[in-house]
Amino acid sequence: MDSRQAKEILSLYRPSVDDAADPFFAEAIDQARREPELGRWFQQHQSVDAAMRQKFGQITVPAGLEQQILSERKVIRPSVWRERPTLLAAAAAAIVLVLLGFYSLRPTEPPIFERYLPAMASLVSGEYKMMLETNDLSAVRQFLADQHGPADYVLTTAMEKLPAEGGALINWHGQRVSLVCLDRGNDNDLFLFIIDRSALANPPPDPAPRLARVGQMTTASWTRGDKTYVLASKGSEDDLRKFL
């Protein structure tokens, strides 16, 4: 993992939401401890994030404002708008600040697929140690089920013919992601990520794989049933198509 990849991962880290021991963040956090420049950037990033959270936490919503906004039958006479422009401007500003504070205090719900895809590809672009190391696909599935990760996934016929390398459970922004590593030999493993479709905004809409080059990885993404899949490899698109 280089500094750019580490910074991309660290930019997603929120101390009050994410677990520093999560394999997705742990390597990047450790790298920030070793590299002074990256460490300074990460410290500044966290300081700005903490300051924003504190400021948003100090915002007081005017009494009755929520009911006024939610009331669809509320009639506001034009004269009120003319007589109280300062009050209305302040209320509008408060609404914007409250909304900004709400979204800054928690990750986007659900996270968008455009952030999920590069995060998963970056995670396995370097060395990544599996939580379970085994060549038994059934053992990997059982392990993921025991960890309460998505385990009712469907492998293609070509993938089922490969031995497993291992598996891992990733906690990404509060969402559980199952990772199945398939052994092709010659440092050319396949990495299959499985997440509940409902956990992502705008996931691939159908089973037709969408191929894309993301950093050092070639990826294929699709949705089947209630699961969204991302298959990543260091090989070419033509090579990846053999397993779709």
C-alpha cells in the first residue's frame, strides 16, 4: 500500500464510527504512524473532523421549527415573510447547519457504490492477510456465517472450480462485507466481495457484470438477488471475464 492509497482509506475513517482494528483501516493507520508526512496529514484531518463535529453539536434548533417544516398543511401568509426577513434567514441558516451537522456526524446512509468500489479494490491491491486461511470453500462460507457476514452468496461455475485461499469479514462504515479469496497461484488471486444490496446506494442494478479498472485492480461488479458482488484481480479484463 502506498501513501496515496493509505490516504484514500484514512479519509474515510471516523473515530466515533469506525473500528481502528478493522482490517480495512488498520494497515493504513499503522502506515500513518510510520510515515511522518502521512501522519501529520491524518492528524490534521482528524482535528478538522473533530472541530466540525463539536461546532455542529453546539447548534440549537429553534423551538417548533421541526413541526413547522414537517407540517404540510401549514399556511404562511406573505406578510409574515415581508415582516420577518431576519428571523426567516436565521431559521433557513439553522436548517442548513442542522442538516450539515446531521450528515457529518454519521456516514452517508447508505454509502454510495462509487465510494465502496475503490475502497474494496484498494484494500486488496497490496498484501492482505485473511482472517481465515484455508483452501476449503465450505469452511470459508461457514466462517463468514459464524461472523454474521453475508454467507448466502452465489459463486459462478468457474469460481467454484478454484480452491479457496481464505476469507475475511470487513466492517466498512458499519456495513458487513464478506471477502472470499480464491487461489489461482502465481500471486494472481481473485478477491470476491459480497455485501447486502440494501447496504449501498445505487449498486449495479442487474446480474450483468460491469468491468472497470480501479487503481491497480481490474474489477467486475454486479447484483444478484439481495447481494451485490465485486470481483477484483490484478489481471486483465479478458482474464477476469473467464470467471464471470
